[in-house]
Amino acid sequence: MPTSVLPPKSLPLTYEEAIAYWFGRINYEQRSPRPGDLKLDRMRGLLAGLGNPHERLRIVHVAGSKGKGSTSA
């Protein structure tokens, strides 16, 4: 189980060290959230704590992979 949420004190030097770091972050004892538990309340709380910066953005997000990028360009 990870002892800290902070990044390592030094960057991994190799691919293997990076993979070992990320796999070392997994808490195998923690239960996975049920589909009903995946709500946006935490994200809304975070955004509110940051002053809701997304409300000041004048953007449209076009998502997908079937030509929407070239259509909206």
C-alpha cells in the first residue's frame, strides 16, 4: 500500500523503474467503486473550491473519433 501520494523524490531513470513506481501505487485491498458510486459530486466540489474556472471558459468540446475534428475546424 502506498505510504504517500507525493511523487518520488527523484525521477525514475528507466522504464522498469517507472513501471515499478506506478504499480507500487496500487492498493490491492481497496474495493473498486460500484457503478452507482461514480458520481460527479467530488469533481463539482473540487471545481467549486477552485472558483469554478470552467464557467469562465468560452469553448465547445467536440469529442469522438469519427471526423468531428475536421468537421468542427
